[in-house]
Amino acid sequence: MSYLRAHPQHLPTFLTHQRIRQTPVGGGSISDAFRLTLDDGTSLFAKGRPDPMPETFFEVEAAGLRWLGAAGGVPVPEVLVALPDLLALEWIEPGAPTADAARRLGAELAVTHLAGAPAFGALPGHADGFIGALPQDDTPSPGPWGPWFADRRLRPHLRRSVDNGALDAAAHAAVARVLDRIEEYGGDEPPSRIHGDLWPGNVLWGADGRAWLIDPAAHGGHRETDLAALLLFGGVPEREHLISGYAERAAALGRPLDAAWRTRVPLHQLHLLLVHTALFGAAYRAPVRAAADAMLRL
């Protein structure tokens, strides 16, 4: 491991010429992933760059992990190798979610968020990011948050979802009305340091009793976007303990959650739901329409 940390560019050579056990593991919907076991028994998590993603794909993911980890909040796996075609991370032994781990995750997530970001977008050093297999415009913007979120996070995926036939005219019109009204919903805040794709599958519950963040689309955004994502698709386990831990730590840090944050959950969830219609089609049309209708009722 010490040699690998000093010479990460040699890992592909090791995989070709050394006896390193490779065991397929779940790595998400767009990458082939493996557990690599070295001769000394140390394990790594590794994945190959999906075709036809740009050569910067893993560079941006690694930068996002390091940026989130530097906040000193929720832990992230150590980045060991970040090459154009290969990303290798510290192996985190999986465990089970518990109420204590969820409360700790919430408290640590508040610390991560409130470490802040220089602007909206603004993953340091990277104006072109990714969310899943889609491009993400991370050009720094001073905000305010509402118009930035509409223009940089929602409209691009709305266009893709209409162009690919995932959204019909009625769903398109409903989302468009939400975007036209976005400044009415309130909730403007300074940019937080957010994961950006924090659906429950991107929380890794460790055997060490902690929760870890993986697969980020990290950028400067609104912290409610991460909280809303954690409630998608059935929600993260022990979610009310997570929210309690978050609210307590955020208040202690002088940035309590806005009292109306739960009313904006469907607005923030529209981001990942539109990503899903852009990537996977009409199967996610109904959730998009439901989220838009919920906001239009306010």
C-alpha cells in the first residue's frame, strides 16, 4: 500500500503482471467495479471508466471526494489511484444501518455542508462536472440560489427529458411552471459544500458503525438538495434520526434549518428525478409530475 500510494500510476501494471485477486462487486449503473485483494490481504475498491465518458470523469470524482473529505464531516473513502481509465479507493467493509449511525451521519453532514463553497457550482478546479453519466455545469455562480438551481440544475435535464420523450406535454408544462415560480418558494442560502447526488444508494453503511459518502457529484449548492435526495426512493434507513442529528448540529453551528425546508423537498427532488428521466426515460415520469404538482399546490 505504501508503494501504491507513492506510485499510483503503476496499478494498471500490477493488475496485468501481478497476482491480484479481482472480485466483481456492485459499482452502480454505469461502471464495472471490483474488489482488489493485494498479496498482503489489503483490499481496494476499483472501477473502470464507463464508455464513452470523458477522460476527466474519474479526475472529477476524485476531486469531489477529496473536497468533501476536507470538510472534516462525513467520512469518504481515501482516493488511492485516479487515472483516466481507473479509480481505486480505500475499501470500506459494509455494515448495517443503525439509529446511532444515522444520527451521526446527520450531524457530520451538517459539518460538511457548512464548510461552505466559494460559489454555486464551483467544485474547485473543475467547471465541467458530471452527475451519473450526464454533464453537470459547475461554472462558479454568485447566485442567488433559486435562479441558479433552475438554470444550471433543472432546465438542462428538463430539455433532455422532453427531447428523449420521457416527459409528455403536461409534465413538461408542470415543471416549467415550477421553474417560473422558483423565487416564490424562498429558502435562499449561501452555497453549501454538498454531495450533489445523495440518494440512499450513495450512502455506504460501514462495519465501523459510521456512514460514508460515495459517488459524489460534489459542488457548491443548497444543503436542502442533499437532504431531499436522502428521502428519495423510499428514503435512507433511520431517516428521522438522521434529520434530528443534522438539525441539532446545524443549530449548534449557527445555521439552523429553515422552518419551511420540508415544503421544498419536492423542488429539490426534481433535480435527481429529472436526471432519471433524462437517463432512463418515461419510467420516472410520474414521480417528476408528482413533485412538480406538489410545488404548484403551495
